[in-house]
Amino acid sequence: MGENPHFGHLRRPRSFAGTAPPQPVNVPRTKDSQLALSYPQPVAVKSSQQQRDTRTNRYVPLFWRVFGLNAAVLIAAVVLTVVILPPHVLAAPAAEEEIAVLLVSVCLMLAINLLLLRHAFAPLGRLTDLMREVDLLRPGQRVPVEASASEVMELGSTFNEMLDRLETERQESAGRALAAQEGERLRVAQELHDEVGQSLTAVLLDLARAERQAPDQLKAPLRAIQESVRASLDDARRIALELRPEALDDLGLAAALLVLADRFGAWADIEFEQRIERDLPALTYEQELVVYRVAQEALTNVVRHADATREELSLTRNGRRLELRVRDDGQGLRGAPAAGGGVRGMRERALLVGAELNIAERAEGGVEVALDIPIGERA
């Protein structure tokens, strides 16, 4: 069939290839043809802090064990020295003073030993804290390693090398996953264009022909059916545009963001303020796609959850960074952590191009989504 006038031309992406259609999955059925689904019973799960406290209560930290052993050896040596001294030495007039000096010396040595051990084991404590808090979606977290050679420093260096490998592998896997996702988006958009769109267009033509030939009492119902089909065709076109932004391929990033903001503003009846620089630096296709998808997800969250009346979308260059900002005046995060599936997807995309994504509540109300993409000096 020919090109559907209700759909724009869907181009294949320059970097992502389409994927094969999904294979059907055999789902077991019960006797009454209901889906046989088994739901796991809820299990009480301890929080990470409770688990850490439980583990800590099971053992004495290595720092205190080493200090206890050193203190025990030192005190045993002092006691043994006092025991083996001749009786006439202990009975001397200055014996009490000497024992007092000895006790003070032991306490001073224990204090010095405590300070030295604390300094030696400090990198191990920092390593433990980082292991608990490290997040591969926030790359760059490393243990500070000093130049002195020791087992603790070697452990910190090995952990940093492991983080380098994990971040590289995570970035590569995220790239493959997002490439497959974009390929699937393109495939579905093409299916909507080639199959659903063409079929609905043919139905509209048949209804128009039937309306011309129908008696007067049937013309009004047929026109109502045509409007319903036309609305379905518009919905299919909107979904196809969201799956594969036509303006991004044809007009570039700046124009695509303007079209996106206008569409969301008309859909949600929100006042939009757009501030997009005209002379944007040259970006790779992956960078443009990441900026567009992050802006799309941020605007979607505003429309669905923020209950905002005003939205601001800006894309500017600041030195060697390209800054995307999406701000609203809605109800904020409401104390909930911003770790949903959509936010995680934005972090995955930011990681793919080495960008930094931050989501935080604004002091004047609402939420700000900030995406900073590093660019070259001549980009």
C-alpha cells in the first residue's frame, strides 16, 4: 500500500539496528482455560541497615582484635617483668614510684599503639563504607589510595580496578540493551505505520463510501464511526511518534525538543517555558537520543505525577558541557526516593554517553531533572 498520510516517514536509526520480532511464549492453562499463575508468598525482608547490624554483632572488628592482642602481650610482658624481679627490688623505697612510671609508660604505649592502628586501618574502613554505598549507575566512586605499600592499600587498589571493569562492562551492556530497545521501538512504530495505520485508513475510506451510499437515517451513525476510527488513527500516530521521534531524524535535536514540549503542553494543558540554544554543539546520534529520551521521560513524569501548572525545558551549553534542565512547580518527590523504572532508565541512558543525571526537589517547590553531557572543545 502507499504511504499513509496520517503517518510520517519512519526512518531507520543511524546507529541502532532493528531486532527480530519476539517469539510466542507457551503459557500453561488450567482446566477452565484460566492463566495458571503462581504468586509467591510475601517474605519478611530485613533492611540493609538491619543486616549490617546483625553481621556486626556476630564478630569483633579486626581493628579491636589487633589492638586487644597487642595490649594483652604488652600487659603480660609487664606483669611477667614485675613477677620475676627479686624481692629486694620490690621492697626498695623507690619501687612504688618505678611501678607507677611503668604503668604510665604502658598506658602511653597503648595509646600510641591505638593511634597507629587507627591510621593503618582507616583505608579498610573507607573501603567498607564505599562497598556498601557504591552504585554503578553513579560512576567515578573510588577508594583513595595512598602511595605507601601495604595489604590494605593493595586491597583498595584491587577494589578500584574491579570497579573500573564493572563500570566498563555495565556501560557496554547498557549500550546493547538500549540499542535493542531502540530497535524494538522502531519495529513497533513501523508495524503501527504499515499495518495498523494502513488498515485504519482503509476502514475510513470504506466508511466514507458507505456514508455516501447509505440512506439519510444511517449517515449520522456512520459519521460517528468515522470520527471514532479517526481518533484511533490519531492515537496510533501519536504512539508511533513517541516510539520513534520523526523530528529528531529530520530536523535535529533542538526542533525535536520544541515539538515534544508543544505536544506535552497541548496534551496536559500546562504552561511551558522553552529555552533552547539555536547553535548547539555537534553531538553524536547516541547523545542526541539520550537527551531526547531523558527529556521525554521527565516530561511524562511531570504530566502523570507532578500535578504541575508550569514547566520549564532548557538546553544550553556551559563550557565543555551540554546541560538539559526540566523543572516544574508541582508537588515534588513527596519524600519518595526517585528510583522508579523510568528514573532508572534515564540513569542507564546517561551512563551510556558518560553523562551525569541528578534529580532533586527545588527550594521553591517542584522537581528539577538535570542532565550534564560532556562535549569536546570543538564539538
